[in-house]
Amino acid sequence: MKSISAIFPATLAVLLAACASMAGAQAPVKTSDGVLINQAGMTLYTFDRDSGGKSACNGPCATNWPPLTAQADAKSSGDYTIVTRDDGTKQWAYKGKPLYTWTKDQKPGDKTGDGFLNNQWHVAKP
């Protein structure tokens, strides 16, 4: 008896491609202890100066607050959207607010950036 891939090779290829694209459709974000975290378990933050679905954190700011980057072919899904940064790279946003990590957080669960810079940085909450 022949395998399905031998009988329907084109169909199998299309299905595998569809599954792969769906896997990349979700933002690389999880929830832990009531806050959004990246795949490494690091706390994600939002910045009050960001507006209109655009990041205001560039240059040295982005060195200290690395953007949660999205692959060029990533797709928005639900509350997670993708914004284009000034340098042309893509960044994940939650409910229109771009997401960042904070370089001073040393281990998963740290939230040392919450309230930073006159309370303009906040942990991102679902």
C-alpha cells in the first residue's frame, strides 16, 4: 500500500506549508503572573510615549529597551499586531502598544523596568 505522501504529494506539501504559516502567526508571547513575557520568560513592557501604533523608542532607547522583534513574514493575530519601526524592522505590539524587554532584567520574573523614567514604562498586562 502506498503512503499518502506518495499518492498526494502536492496536497501534502500545501498542508505542511499551511501548518507552518499558522505556527508563525501567533506572537511569541506568553502570560505569567499576570504579565506578558517573551519566549525566554522575560517580562515585556510598554512605553507611554508610543502612540498611533508607532514606536517612539529608537537608537539608545532601543538598546536599553530591546523591541520584541517580529519576523518579516509574521502576521497579526487577535490583539497582537505588528508595527514597523523607524529602521524598517518589525515589532510585535499588544492592543496597539509596541512591546519591549528591559536590559536590566536579569532573569525570568524580574520586573525592574516597571515605572521607570517617571512612570512611563509599564509591565504589559493581558
